[in-house]
Amino acid sequence: MPSGERPNARLPLVACPGLPGGDDALNVSYERSLAIAGRHVPVTVVLGVALAILAWALIVAFCEPFGRLWGTGQDARSYWAPSLADPYANADWTTPSAYPYSPVLLQVLQPIRMLPWQAFIAVWAAILIGAVAYLTGPRLLAAVILFAAMELAGGNIELLLAVAIVLGFRWPSAWAFVLLTKVTPGVGLLWFVVRREWRSLAIALGTTAAIAAVSIVLAPAAWAQWPGVLTGIAGRGGTWAAVPIPLVVRLPFAVALVVWGARTDRRWTVPVASMLALPALWYGGFSMLLAVLPLLPARTPAELAERIRRAWPGRPPRPDDA
């Protein structure tokens, strides 16, 4: 650093655990801000929180009556309506309230599934908005709420998959959520295989097996049905709300991407590859791209753009890259 130059004391644009200043990323003085409770809170953060609250309120308000035009919770209904006694009574994923995942998710969500539908949506929407906030931090919240609006309104689990993938680099057990729900995005585990991180792979698979074992004891009949559910929907496309490219075409690209990323130490390739490997690439599924942000930590919008630019091969060199 040249003599007399002040170090960059700015806090992260994406406030994620482990980044410098992540614990106090709201108390700043170099941005246009508002004085709130003795802290200088950036206007972008205030707008983000306000938009998050508005989005939550609209999602809850428009979930009733269910099934109406411009209604919300179309996907979330699949996690509330099925019975634990017969979770696969409707497993056709192109129909409302269909449930094709392992019984584990219903078992874990049972405490809030006991709530009335609108109360369930209130809790579920708050969880998803919390996932967005975790992935992006406070400064980008307003923009990413808009980016993930379709996913938030529908209430699918792609945002939670994104969180699990990010957490999985530190705690591989998080991959159990991926493997026990959408399954095929588990292609991201090739990261550990290519890098020969066998301990992390063993933790991910061992945790998945342990959770499945407990679930099987609690719901053996449902588990006996699940393999048939998966084979019955394998190779099927989504509805108008999905990109019309089948998994069999997307999967080789997903594999190639994560293998390349593992060899070149590009963590951001894992959530992108997992998104490509979704059983059906719903338009809301693009919200999984938000997982790229904490894997490319940045302190300013310009630095974020630069880190994204550097993540791609074939970029023209710059004098300051040395």
C-alpha cells in the first residue's frame, strides 16, 4: 500500500459470517444514512427492510383464497397440505399441493404445519425472506427481494437450498437438506470428490443417512413409497413456469461446471451447478444464484462487479491485477 494511503475501512456490501465487519455492517458513516437508535443506518438498508416487510405482508394477504389469480403460496401449499399418514396421495409435481420430496421435510415442518394455512404462510414467508437476508446482507436486500419475488411469492424451497449450499462449505451436514428434498442438486457434492475432501463428503453423506434412518423409523410406509415417486416423475418437465430444457440436457453442464470450479477453486460454481441440476428449472429457481454473492464477498458495488468479472475465464488482464 503506498505511503500515506488510508486503508479501505468500508464494511462488506454482503454482510456474511466470517467477513471483516460482518457483525456491525449497519453502523456506517460514509453512505447516505439515517440516524436510528444512535447508529448511522444506510438508506439502502432502510429501504430493503421496508420492502421485505411489505413483501411479507403481501404474501400473507394474497394467500387466501388459495388458487386465485395472482395468489401466493402455490408451492408452499405442498408443504402444508399433505398428510404424514399418506404424503404421496398427490405426488404429481405439476398439480397444486403435490409433494414429491422425502418424508423428512414434512416431519421437520410438522410444528408449523399444524397452524392454519395463513398462519403457516406467515411463518414460511418470514423464513424465506430471512434466507434472502442471510445470502445477500442488508445493503442489497431491496434489490434481491425484487429479484427473488417470484420465488418468495410461490414459496418453494430453492432459497433454502441456496443457504444450505453456502453453509455446506463450512458445515457439510447442510447438504442433507439438498439430498433429502430436490436430490439432483446434490451434484454439488462433486466439489468434495474432485478436491478429495473425503472427510467433508463423508460428513455430508453420513448426516443424510442418519437423518433418513430416524425418519424411516417414524414413517416406514412413506419411505417405501418414495423411490417409486422419484422414478414416476423422473424425466418429466415442469409447467409454463419452468425453463423448457429437460434435466438430461442440463445435468452434464452442471457436472462440468462444478468439476471445473473445484479444480480452479471457484466456489460460486457450486450453487450455479446445483441450480442447473434442479429436477425442473422453475423460473423462481434462478433465485439460487443469490448464493453466489456470499461466495464472492465484496465491500462495495464496484468490488462486487470486479470479483464477478474475475470469476470468469478469458477476461482481459488489467494493470492492477498484479
